[in-house]
Amino acid sequence: MIGWLIIVPLSICAAVRAARLEESSSLLLLATGLTPLLGPPALVALGIGLRQRRPSLAVVSAATAAAHLCSALSGLGTPDRAPSPAGTRPALRLFSANVYQANRDLGPIGQEIRATAPDLVALQEVDPDGAADLQRSGVLAAFPYAVTEVRKGPSGIGLWSRFPVADGQVRDVHGMAIVKATILLGAHRLRLYTIHTVAPLGDDRARWRAQLRWVEQETRRVRGPLVVAGDFNATRYHSSFRRLLSDRLADAHERRGRGWAVTWPRDHRWPLPPLMRLDHVLVSPDIGVRSVKEGHGQGSDHRPIVAELVLGRALQRPAAWRGGPTVQSFARRDRVPAEEGSSPWRDGRCSY
């Protein structure tokens, strides 16, 4: 009886994923996100079936375990050959984090950004109080270029850069802000998107799918080096997210063979460690991934991602990097057509 109690829900999860029906309910989405954790319980049921000499339980358990393990292994990735060492092709360091709009003190995350010394900082859920915390910490003074949309609630977002930024825009995509910008790296151009989707709970599943579809359609048109970073509220085991990986984007964690890394939920009140990775850095084939790791993210429910990316030839650090930032900026309002269902125009604030 115990073996069947274990394997029946696991076999249902495997069948649902195989039929690509996992997005039909929030519960199935959650279960699918836990795919790497579902294989071991199926093996336990297999052991029970073999020990008790119950062929039907053993066969069902073996098939279910194989389905979950094969799916999980497909998301692990294979380490690429590491890009050339510093000196010939220095890396561009990206810090991406959902800072959590209910986080009352972003000072520790500011300290983590400072310790990481990134070139680009992509933050999600940046509300007015959180933005004020970061300003008081002084960490943002190292980034003379920014594209931000600070909002109350979870839809605030921002990108800060040591390198000049062109074509910075904030798009409202079905109620959530998405940053897109071109980072100027000498003779090179890097297109970068910072995104945050809604959580696919209840009626928001349709919005979540629409936001991921927008990212897929938008990035498909981009040529040249491309990075898409943020909180996707999805894992690679979800069909809508997996479509992003079917064209020209790859997950940085998988490029280093670390596809099972986890970032959520991170909370000192949560008795378990993080269980899945909802946060991703996606890169085009012309970008090398030297390393990728998870940060601490104190006060947030997500762990940050720190990725070392290599783009083309050696990058020259801007003067702000060598001698401290000298910010000469002006604010510009970009009027960007909104997506269907939102207000006719959305203002994005860019500082150059």
C-alpha cells in the first residue's frame, strides 16, 4: 500500500509532463518545477515493489523513475570548455536578484553587490523603499548608467551598469515591467533584457504564459550577443520556459553543468533549503560562461545569481571603473507602446 501511495502521484506527474499539460493548474506547475526531486521517491517505491515481490508496482515504479530521472538529467547540462582566462578575454560580471518587495532592509544585498563587484546589476521587485535603501548604502554610486522603473509592489525593476547604455527602455508587458537596453562595450554591443514575470497562480497563469511568449518573440528578433536575466517564475521543466531555450538561448547554469542549482524559496522562516531555480541568466551562443553561482540574498525569498560572461575580444573598462564613477547624467522619458490590456503608454526612466 505504501508503495502505491508513493508512486501514483509521481506517475501522474510524469504523465502530465509528457503530455505537456503541466500548465493547466498551479499545483501541477509546482510539481513539475520539482522534477529533479521526484526520481528518488520513485526509486523508493521500486525498492518496495522488488522487496515485496509485487511485479505491477515494480514495473510502474521503474517506468516512473526513468521518466523523472531522464527529464531531470536533461536539465543538468554539460560543462562547456571554460572561456580563455583573464588578460586576453576578461569577463563581464552580472549580478541578478529578486530583492523581494517586502524586504524592509536592502542594506545586506547592497553589501553583497559591493563585495561581488559586478559590471551589471539587474534587480527585480524594486519598490520605492528598497530603492531608497540601495541609494543610502552607496553601492549604486559605482554605476553611472541606469534604466529603472521603481514601483510599489512586485513589478518594480532596474538595470545599473558601469558601461554606457543606449536604447534603454522599460516595457510594460501584461502588467509587469521589463527592461531592455544595449550595453556599449567599446566596439561591441550587448543586448540585455531584465525580466520579472508574475507567479503562475490561479488566473495569473495566462499572464505568465503571455509574458514568457513576449520574451520569446522579442528575443527571437535580436541579432548579436544577447543576455536575458531575471526571475522567470519558471524552471526548464515548464513548456513555456523551455521554448525560450529551443531557439538561440541557453541557460548559463546548464552551460556550466549546474542546471540543478536552486534559488527559491530562500527564507530563514522556511524549514527546508531552496527547492528549485526560478531565476535564470540566459545567453546567446556567442557569449561564453566562465562561471555562475548563487549568492546569499539576505532578506529576500530568492538567492541572487552571479555570472561571469565572456564577450568577444578584451573589453576596456570605462574610466568610471578605473578612477571611480563620475556621473554625468540626464533623465529621459521613453514613451513605449504598452502591451494589450495595459494603459496606452508606459513611461520608462533612463539615466545616461
